[in-house]
Amino acid sequence: MKELIIDSSQNEVVIALLEEKRLVEINTEKVDNNFSVGDVYLGKIKKIIPGLNAAFVDVGYEKDAFLHYLDLGVQVNSLNKFTKLALNSKQIPESMSSFQLEKDIEKTGKISNVIAQGQQILVQIAKEPISTKGPRISSEISFAGRYLVLVPFSDRISVSQKIKDADERGRLKRIIQSIKQKNFGIIIRTVAENKMVAELDADLNDLMSKWNAVAEKLPTAKAPQKIVGELNRTSTILRDLLNESFNSINVNDSDLYEEVRNYIKTIAPDKLEIVKLYKGKTTIFEHFGIEKQIKNSFGKIVTIKSGAYLIIEHTEALHVIDVNSGHRMNSANNQETNALDVNLEAASEVARQLRLRDMGGIIVIDFIDMHEGTNRRKLYEHIKECMKSDRAKHNILPPSKFGLVQITRQRVRPEMNIDTVEKCPVCDGSGEIKASIVLIDEIENNIRYLLQKQNEPYLKITVHPYIYAYLTKGLVSLQVKWYFAFKKWVRITPMSSYNFLEYHFFNKKDDEIVL
């Protein structure tokens, strides 16, 4: 069971993916984010570094983008020829089918033989800017759709290795061969298995329109300039994840709701009813329990249900995760069995944490020592099974004799880091507090002012759950006393995301009353 919860605000869109009600991925898309993986730019070669066999390219970012020889793509000569023709003649070649492809470059060649300083080159963002580094780019342009990936300046058709059936692989190749244009390569994705010609053709036409958009904009472009943007993060996640196991998509913004519905209509019309617009009073993340899961899942120490816990540390070179059993000890089992139980449970949480935080590079996990080889093998197989649903490329090494497991995981975007440490709720970071006994008097004085002086016909106050309990519990609660005192019922709503002494007033339209 998979659910997608999308929280849209003025500055960003936060997308949470739940599997069996557990948060496994969270993606943040800033409204003003300039770089996204898949965006195509016309860049300018600023500097060639022969020692690295790479070049730095100006794509409009404060730090130049990095382009390695191996990221040029074998058909880079054809791409450069097409780009040069478009820029010089101010018009695109009449037909890609009649375009004469250049010879592929060698894998062991030199970058200075392929591109020159000052040259304008068409590139695609492969990795967003991370830390102090500029974007990582590639000149092997490709456009990913739901079922297919389009690769201009190639004629090769390849099929995902996960499609095992030889007859199905042959069928898909024959279909693509009959509908694709010359000088376009196609990669057939796993989800294309058993799909009909009409679905594949529609996906291909959508991808061709993206390439046509690049070709049309290129003649009038001047480096550095974005030529065409990829799908936004929401649509990309839907494109890559949506399948029959998806049960619901909840969105809190009506415009984004319509966008998602329109996108679902094009890729999976039978799934249209799973898209729902959330109109609740509490925040969408609060309603679906995501706020609490975020607070529990980020930070240095992550507790597992049984009492075991992980300690996650980050260094410049790698991430280190230490597994601790905590108080989890089953006296009926021996030490080896206890260690295996804790390690298996911890491995599931580690796999979730890697996806959730989008941790990349080298990850070293220090599991509890186990002496039996069969148990170490069980742990290794369990980690591999847990990591199967991770879309990032990764490699897992078997446990070493010291009990360490090493994982390398593809880093494409900056690591997701959410600060779970809150500002002191009583001093607001100042180091000084007002007496908590004054809080209720302060709230009551504000209520008196709003109801008697401002003549508010309706009043709602949102407070921390502890304060909510203090105000509403008991035979004659403070809420009831206020009713007798002011002759109007004051509605009180608990908000677990609030600071302990935080409160806000709202009118009938649910607009906040600022005092």
C-alpha cells in the first residue's frame, strides 16, 4: 500500500511517500529552485582540465558545472554538430531523420580533442549543486517518460534487464522499431512490460515533443541559458512511482490538485479517483501523522520500536551508522540470537533512513557482532531485500569480519536534512522566560478583548495539547467558565506542532486574528 501526501505552500512543495503508513521518502521542491535533474541548458566551456580529463562549463550557476569525458556520451560529436548548425544558421536542420550522424567518440579519448574552450554546448543536469560544488552535467541528452527513455543521436533500442521474458522483450523491440524515428535511440523501461502499442506511442510522442522544444529554442539561445525544464518533482515522482500498488494521493492545494489530476489522466486514467483534495482544518501533514514521523525519523538518534536505536553521524567523506540494542534483550534467547534479531530490525530501518534522508556516497553500518557465518549471511540477504525498493543506484558489500557493512549509494540531490531540535518553547531562544502561571491570564485577557471590545461573533484558539487539556478537562473547565463569563463559546483546538506556550486566535473564516 502506497500513499503520496503533497503539502504545497507559497515557497515550496513537500512530497511525502508512505508505504504501509510509514514515511519512506520525503522530497522538498523549492518554488524558486533554479536547477533540477533533467533540465537541459546551453552552456559555455569555461576551462578544460586535461589532468582530470574534464571541463568546467558555465550554465548560469555561481559555481561552474563539472563535465567529465565519460559524461560526454559517445554521440557528442553529433550533438555538437547539431548545436553548431542551429546556432550559426539560426534555424534547426529540417529533419532529424535526414541528419547525418557523426562517428562515436572512443571511451578512452581526451576531452580536449572533442570540445574547446569558449564553445557552446548542450548539456543536461545530472546532479543538482551539492554543498560547495556546482551542478554535475552530461552532454548525453535523454528524456525519461513513463514507459520509455528517448536518446537523440542514437539508433539503439535497449530493454530493461528486469524484463526477463524473451518473447516480451522481442515484442517490445519490434513495436518500438516500428514507431520510432531515425536517429533516436530508445530505452524501454520495466513498467512497459505487457503495454499496448497505443500507450507506448503516446509516451514516445510526449518525449518527442520535449526534444522538439529543445530544437526550436536552440537557434535563438545564448549561453548560459535554460532551454527546457524537466517535470517538476511532483510529476517526476508520480511518473516513476505510480503503479497498481498506489492507493491514494492527497493534495492540499486546489491548483496543484488539478495539475496532478491532469498528469494522472495522461499516464494512468484508471487511477484518477485516487487523487483527493484535502480540506481539513489541521495541516495535511498533521492529519496524516507525517509531522510526528518526521520528528521521530530525523536527528542523530533514531529509535526503533523494540527499544533498539541507531546513531547516525555524517562526515565529509562518508556517513556512519551505529546499531545499539538499547534495552532490547530477550532472556529466552542467547546472545547470538538477540544480536541477529536486533540487526535484522535495524537493517530495515537503515534502508528506510537512506531513502528518507537521501543519503549518498559511502555509508558504513556498524551492526552488533555476530559470530556465526549463517547469521551474517541472513543479515546480508535481508539488507539486499530491504534495499530493493530504493530507486537510487546502490551497491552493498557483505558484512566484514568486524561486523561492518559498506553501502555505496548514488548521490543526485543534496541530502535531506530536517532540524528536529526546536527553539526553547518558554524562552524563545532568549534565555529568559516569563512565568508560566501568567499564560492563562494572558489568554483570558485576549479573549475578553476580542469578544467584548472587538465584538467578535466567533472565536477559535489553537494551543499545545498540554494547554488544551488544562483548558478543557474537569467538570467545570476553564472553557466552560469562559462561556459563563463572556456568554460566547470559545472553541479550542490542540496542535501538537506548537511550542508549549504558543497559541493563536482565528475567526469564523479561519483567518488568524493578529493581536
